[in-house]
Amino acid sequence: MTQLPTVAVIGAGSSGIAALKGLRERGLDATCFEASDRIGGNWVFGNRNGMSAAYRDLHINTSRERMEYSDYPMPADYPDYPHHAQIAAYFDAYVDHFGIRDRIRFETKVEHAARREGGTWELTLGDGAVERFDALVVANGHHWDPRWPEPAFPGADTFRGVQMHAHAYVDNTSLADKDVVVLGMGNSAMDIAVESSYVARTTYLAARRGAWIVPKYLFGRPTDQLRNDPRIPFKIRQKAIHRLVKAYTGSPDRYGLPKPDHEFGESHPTVSGRILDRIQHGRVTPKPNIDRLDGDEVVFADGTRVHADVVVYCTGYKISFPFFDDDLISAPDNHIELFWRAFAPEIPNVFFVGLLQPLGAVMPLAEAQGAWIADHLRGEYALPAPADLRREMAEDQAYMRKRYVASKRHTIQVDFDDYLHKLKRELRDGAERAKARGFALPVPHRAPDRVQV
Ligand SMILES: Cc1cc2nc3c(=O)[nH]c(=O)nc-3n(C[C@H](O)[C@H](O)[C@H](O)COP(=O)(O)OP(=O)(O)OC[C@H]3O[C@@H](n4cnc5c(N)ncnc54)[C@H](O)[C@@H]3O)c2cc1C
Ligand SMILES: NC(=O)c1ccc[n+]([C@@H]2O[C@H](COP(=O)([O-])OP(=O)(O)OC[C@H]3O[C@@H](n4cnc5c(N)ncnc54)[C@H](OP(=O)(O)O)[C@@H]3O)[C@@H](O)[C@H]2O)c1
């Protein structure tokens, strides 16, 4: 029998463990490398890898039933929106439930991944060891490399207060009795502005663009559990949910926030059950974008200025692959074009898992991607012909550009239900193609064993 390719997985966060489980379940010899001493990545508060963005009181904003893996429910006594500690414990239990812990090499960072003759991957590990694999699955996360305002605001270099990125935010004790400016309209900005509002002297929420603020509940149910049938055209679903959100909160400009320049569903969802209350209680004051910093003051685009001790930039993250040479694989301005966010068109033995920004949760999508990649490596799913693959990718990019507000945060968007729904058809089509190709393995096994240097 032909030997299946060996596979390395980078990262044991929620994406890497789902991929590892899918690969192992389908008989592939897969090894996962994890820089930290534990699994869970972003969900491990104070993770010793230094990469987690979790703050002390972080709760998920996608409901637990949307976030859990398809074959491993979260404990029944979890609330709808559990705390990060419960989420990290759930991922830990998943690894034991599926018996894959022994395939994870903890405290083993992949420093460099290079493609050698014949295409095998050569991984240089933190201890200097070099190991080779036939295929590589990248699951290193994309919410750990902070994106600061680019360029920096005028006066940032001489500002007398503290400037920090949301990634470094731990809890609101550092904001007590301070004048705080929070910049951004994403979920980090919502959470941090709310937390600040309870202890700070003043909290200003500055934004260059408005957002539709989605409550955590509608009709007594988590909002993301409302029916969203991917067979109904997106425009119709968009109108329906837009009406509901508007009926619930009205337009954001009623609260002094900027009026969104787009419809609901055309930007990554901003979910908060609390921000509008805190604004209406007078504890958070909306402001337009920052224009410049001036000594110990922040000057906004409308010319108003406030004293500020702390500015928290909730300005998002960069997609980074520090272990690849830039000319091999990189994502300048978060731009990376992959087939279904998972397959690289030019390199047949590298795959990406969880490199997407869903309207919905990441985990079930990472799980589906892991199984899909495993089917591919077993020769049971074949990609479309190169011309078809290119055409599909171009269509996807064109759709994303048309639908979403132009921003570096909207380069890897997907709709949760649509992705899973369409994937079923793609898997059927790919299985037919694989059969027509005699189930040939797309990536041959040729990597030798561990190489010591
Ligand atoms: C504050 C915050 C809240 C969020 N809330 C939600 C939510 O409610 N719902 C949701 O679906 N998503 C949420 N997200 C998105 C988040 O990215 C996902 O929940 C999830 O953490 C993605 O998992 P991941 O495995 O892809 O990445 P990560 O969780 O970042 O895990 C990556 C893993 O790879 C390891 N690693 C990285 N580089 C290397 C290397 N070179 N060698 C070895 N190991 C390496 C890291 O140590 C880490 O363990 C949130 C993000 C943030 C920042
Ligand atoms: N409770 C939770 O579960 C929770 C909490 C926090 C974060 N998250 C998740 O973590 C991920 C990252 O969220 P995030 O909020 O940190 O980042 P984000 O979603 O990328 O949002 C960044 C925000 O900063 C703005 N911005 C960027 N650069 C700017 C600049 N130079 N000047 C002014 N504004 C600028 C963006 O505006 P534009 O739209 O104009 O680009 C956007 O409003 C998301 O997936 C989010 O859902 C979840």
C-alpha cells in the first residue's frame, strides 16, 4: 500500500487541534508543534507564548452552541457566552477526548519552515533540531501580532500619556481614575471601553467609521442562533437581520456614534450587549477619529480635545508567518489569496486552518478544514483543475471586495453557514474528481526521518 504523507501542524490552538484530530482520525502520521506549554492559544489568559490577547474578563461573543466542535459539545452547565477559562478548559478536554495529546510537541516553537528539493518541508525547531515532513498545516493564529495605527498619529512620539494596543490589555485596574481614549469600533474596543467605563474618570470611544452594534440576544436567544439559511440569497437574509438590529437599537448615531457608511453584514460584526447602555449612562463618550496627540491631550477630527492619561488602540491585528521567508509565503496588508482560505494555489503541500474571519465562530470551520485537508492528502478529494481554481479564487476575491468595507480587517471574511453549506458540495465534487484521477495521492511520501544538526 502507498504510504501516506507525513504532516506537521504548526500551533495547538483551537484550529491546530481540530486539524490534528481530523488528520489522525483519517490515518495520517501528523505531529503538532506548539510553542507554549499547553493547548488553547488565544484562550489561555497569560499564555506563556506571549501571544494571547485574552483579558481577565474576556467572554466569547459567538454563542457556545455555534462555537463548539460538531462532535464534542461544550459541557451542559456552561452559559451561552462562557468565560475564557471555560473555553480553554474545553479545548484541553477535546484533546484528551480524542486521544491526540501525545501527538503534540509542547514548548517546541517552529522557528523556520523552508521548502527543500522535491518539495519536502524542513522545520527548524526552537532547540535547533531540524525535521522534515511531506506536508505542512499552518494554524498559528492571526490575532497575536498587533496592528498599530499606520502611520502613527502626529504627536504620538511626544505624547505624555500611555499608549497601548488592545493586545496588551489585561484588566481595567490600569485605567482606574484615568482619562481614557479607546480607538476602534471592533469587539476589542467595545469590551475595553465598557470595562474602562466602570473605573476610569472619563472614557472616550473614538472611531473613524461607524458600526452596526449587534446585541448578544434577540428574542431571548443568542443572536447568532437566529435562523440563517444559506439557501436563501444573502441580500434577503441581510435585510431581515438589519431590520431586527435596527428595531432593537435604532441607528448608532442616536447614541452619538458615527452613522455606519455600510449595511449590516458588510463589515465584521461588532457584538456588544453593554456598550449602548454605558454610553446612555454617560460613562462612555463617543468621539470621531483621533486627529493627533498633543502633549497630554488627544485632539479629535472634529477639533475637540480632551485630556488623556491612556490611549488604547483597538486597531486590529496583522496576519503573520514569522517562520516563512517572505518571498515564499506572506500576507502584506493582511492580503493572502488561498482557495477557500485553506489551499495555496502555487504550493501543493501547504495548508492553512483557521485563517479566516467568519461571521460566526472559527472552530467548526477549522474542524471542517482539517477533515477536508486529510481527505485531500489521502487522495479522496482532488482540487479543481488549475484554471477553475484560479477562477473561483478571483470570483471570491471580487465578491469580498464588493461586499465588505475596504479595510485591512476584511481580507479573509467568510459566512459561517454558507462556508459549511458550500463545502459539502465542494467535497462531493472533489471526491468525483479524485475518483477520476484514480485516487492518486497529491503529495507523495518522501520526507526522511528527523535530521539532527
Ligand atoms: C480577544 C479575542 C476574542 C475572540 N473571541 C472569539 C469568539 O468569541 N469566537 C470566535 O470564534 N473567535 C474569537 N476570536 C478569534 C480567535 O482568533 C479564535 O477564537 C481562536 O483563538 C483561533 O484559534 P487559532 O488556533 O487559529 O489561533 P490561536 O488561538 O492564536 O492559536 C495559535 C497557536 O499556535 C501556536 N504557535 C504560533 N506560532 C507558532 C510557532 N512558530 N511554533 C509553534 N507554535 C506556534 C501558538 O502558541 C498558539 O497556541 C477572538 C479573538 C480575540 C483576539
Ligand atoms: N469578546 C470577544 O469575543 C472579542 C473581544 C475582542 C475581539 N474579538 C475578536 O478579535 C478579533 C479582532 O478584533 P479587534 O476589535 O481587536 O480588531 P478589528 O476587528 O480588526 O477592529 C479594528 C478596529 O480599529 C479600526 N482601525 C484600524 N486602524 C485604524 C486607524 N489607523 N485609525 C482609526 N481606526 C482604526 C478599524 O476601523 P475600520 O473598520 O475602518 O478598518 C476597526 O474599527 C475579531 O475577530 C473580534 O471579533 C472578540
